[in-house]
Amino acid sequence: MTISGNAKVCGVIGNPVGHSLSPMMQNYFAEKLNLDFAYIPCNVPDEQVGEAIRGIYALGFQGLNVTVPHKQRVMPHLLEIDEAARCIGAVNTLVRMEGGYKGYNTDAEGLYRALKRQGIQVAGQDCLLIGAGGAAKAVAYMLMKHQAKSIAILNRSPEKARLLADQMNRQFGRNTIKAMALSDYQNLEAPSYLAIQTTSVGMHPHPGHAAIEDPTFYKKIHTAIDIIYTPSRTRFMELVKEAGGQAFNGLDMLIYQGIIAFELWNPNVSITDETVDEIRVMMKKRLEGKS
Ligand code: NAP
């Protein structure tokens, strides 16, 4: 596809960004929709994030994705921050406004759309959130927003689970979340859970591990998402499947957070399920080093 002199330009900032699949994904969406749009990776040193944002505004960029480690660092440099992003405490998408950028977090809703695509319901479910780091905040927000019946957070550092539970319970004005230490999994009360695994345990280059190795724990899980997508089948997913549950990786969460960003930059467009299926295959090949 030809990019004209009037093309809408977006990009991703991170440090590093060389591994990012977003340029491949966003440029593919534009190609499928025949949009005059270009998306480029920009490696930004930690201390130059503010300068970078002012620079891309001056250059006329429509927006940006923001990846590790800049998701908090961008926040003081924005004109406005969407309520969900403020509650989650991280911004992964910037959208151009008059005078600056507005920050959004599309991770939470990206995961929700990924679940919906698999026919997995959140409302009324007993949920288990493993981990209490940055990604877990977006997941906790999504589970609260979409009316999970109960949420147990299990984390290696129980005080971090408690902080997250207190913050979300306060924010939503109900006591849905209970914090627990990872080692207390035997005390889980509900008979069966929808589980979201958000720790970095088992991620490339250290596959083959799960935060909880005890196979009896996995009998309590009917459906699970590991938000890790490298490797495509994690030890956590294997343990869930061996215990009889269904398990998915985090690639669709990554794809749908990108779709929501693309829709914010290009209002009135929508990405079809067919395009999602195509980009999933392309991204999987790239992750496996085959393209
Ligand atoms: P983070 O803020 O560093 O949090 C890491 C979490 O893992 C914490 O809960 C930490 O527990 C736990 N953990 C680390 N090592 C552990 C161990 N040995 N045993 C038990 N728990 C351990 O990281 P993050 O930004 O949340 O990212 C977490 C994962 O999510 C990464 O693999 C990332 O690639 C993935 N992710 C995927 C998507 C997607 O779109 N699919 C989006 C965002 C992130 P403590 O609190 O005790 O340290």
C-alpha cells in the first residue's frame, strides 16, 4: 500500500521496542482497510520520554502506543487521562487532542474482548487473579468493571495483592476482591474459577515453570487465560489442561488492545474477526521465528 504525504502517523515508544509486534499488526490493519496510515517503532531512552511526546506532537503524530517501561512515565506529560487508565495507573495509548495527548489504557478492555471472542463470560463468575504487578491492575479493573461475582488475588508478595484489592474495592465501592498469599491457594473458597495468570513466571526465556506447581490446585479452574504469549503454550496452561480445564494464551489480549488503540486513532473503522484470525497467524509465525 502507498503512504501519501497526508498519511496519519502513529507509533510505539518503549525501551527497547525492537521485539514489538505492534508495527506489524497496526500496519496490517491499515492495509486491510486501505487507510492512508503509517505506524513506526521508536526507541525512547527513559529520561527523554517528555521530550519525545512533545516532539511527536510537533511532528503531527495522531497517537502512540506506549510499552514497557514507559507506561507510567508518560502520564505527567499528557493533557488528559481517561478514567480507566487513571484507575489502573498506566497508559498504553495516546490520542491527539488540541494542545496535547489524552492517555488511555486498552489492556483491560483488550482482555475483555479477547475473552468475549472465546465465548468466556466474566459477569457472575468466581475469578482468580494470579499476580499483582502492572498487568494485574488492568485485569483487576476489567473483572470489576464487568461484574465478576468474586475475585481472589493470589500473589507472592501478599502486601501487593492487598494494596491492589483495597484500591479496586474502594474505587468500585464494593468488597468483591480478596487478597491472598500465593501459598494460601488451598484456602480458596469457591468450587470452580475463571483464572487469569498475570505473573511473569514461565515466560520466555524461562519457560517450563508455573507460579503454582501443585496439580491439585488446577482442579479448581474451569477456564484460564495466561496473559503470557511467549511461549504460546505455557506450563500454567498445560497444568490447567491436564486437570481438565480449558486454557488460552495472551496473544488475543495483545491483538485486541491494539485494535482498540487503532479504533481510537481511526474512529468509525472496525476490524473484522477474519482480520484478527489472519494477524494472529502472522504474529504466531513471527514469535516462532518463522517470518
Ligand atoms: P510486573 O509488574 O513485573 O509483575 C510481575 C508479577 O509476577 C508480580 O505479581 C510478581 O510477584 C510475579 N512474579 C514474578 N516472579 C515470580 C516468581 N518467581 N514467583 C511468583 N510470582 C512471581 O510485570 P507485568 O508488567 O505485570 O507483566 C507480567 C506478565 O504479563 C509479563 O509476562 C508480560 O509479558 C505479560 N503481559 C502481557 C500482556 C498481553 O497483552 N498479553 C500485557 C501486559 C503484560 P511479586 O509482586 O511478589 O513480585
